[in-house]
Amino acid sequence: MATARPETSGLRVPFTPNVEKRDENEAYILRLQLPEFKRQQVTVRVEEGKRMMKVTGERLAGDNRWFRFDETFPIPEICVINKISVQLKKGVLFIRMIKQTNGPVPAPPRPKQNEQLTLEKGREEISALDQKISSPEKEIENKKVEKMKDSKTEDVGKIKNEETAKIGTGTPYPRTTSVGRMSVPAMVSLAAAVVIAVAAYFIYLFLVQEVTKLSGKLFKLTK
């Protein structure tokens, strides 16, 4: 892309070309107006590391004066460096930078300050609306939880009142303590029955002895 120029002497006059930039679907286009410049008088250098393009040129303007220009342009990240083409035609320098079809997409432009404030305000309004919508649902859930707590408290209170009433009236609270398969009341009844049976047996023996004694006395009297 670079074209060597012979060493020249004379007065250098700064020249600023008119530059037109276009962003097409497949490429970025630069158009530099360079009237009366020839291809060998223009140099295009590409710095790959910095992704910069430097365009310089000079031509004889007469009376030992030279028009000279020096322009630098950035190469977009989406463009392929080895596909840059340069063409000088009828005093216009065309620089075509082809875009890559597969690769990283350039970041979108950042919103201006006013647009950013509007976006933040819109997000705050949406967040507030979400809170308003979700608040009735939270209230309903809280009411359900409170009702459940109240019902449990009422049940516990009823049980305590029933126990207190039974203790106050002297009614024993029904408790069953089982030993093996028999309850305490059953064991007490069984023990009482055993005691009564034993007492009846001893009374029977006593009566038998008394009857025997009486029968002996009667037998003696009969003799």
C-alpha cells in the first residue's frame, strides 16, 4: 500500500483534503478529495498493532512549492486489515475496509446522559409497579399465616381450659399407665379380688374348725 517518493526540495504548503466517511453493510468507505494528485504521490500505511491507517502525500504546486497532507484514521475492530483496498481515481482516493462476517460484534454506542437518566427512571417505575402488584399477594399470605397462628392459639387455650376445669371439679384426668398389657385400675381390682378370696378362705377354715368342735361336744353329751 506504500509508494516511495523521491526526495524533493522546496516550500511545503499544508493541504487538508476533504474527507467523506460512509458505513455500508459490507464495508467502511473513506473518500479523500485529492485533486491533481497521482498514485505515486500518495502513501497509505497500516499499523496493525494500533489498528491505525496513515495517509500522506505531496505534489508540486508550482514556483517550487509543494502541497503536503498527513491524515490518520482508525481501523474499526470489525474490519479485516488484510482486506483493505486503496484506489485513486480522478482525484479521489477510495479506501475500502471490508467487515468480517463471523466474529465479535462491536459494542453498541453508550446512551447519552439524558437517555440514561430516562432509562433509569423507567426502571425505577417498573420496580415500583412490581412492588405494588406483589404487595396484595404478600398481604393475603400474611393474613393466612395470622389465621393459622390464631387457630392454633385457640386450640391450645381450649385444651388448657378443659384441664383446669377437670382439676377444679375433682375429676381425675384420665391417665392410663400400663404395666405389660394391664392398666393400673385393672391391677387394683384384681388385687382386691385376691384379698377378698383369701379372707373368705380363712373364714371358711375358721368355720369348719368351729363346727368340728361343736360336733365333738355334742357327741360327748350324747354318751
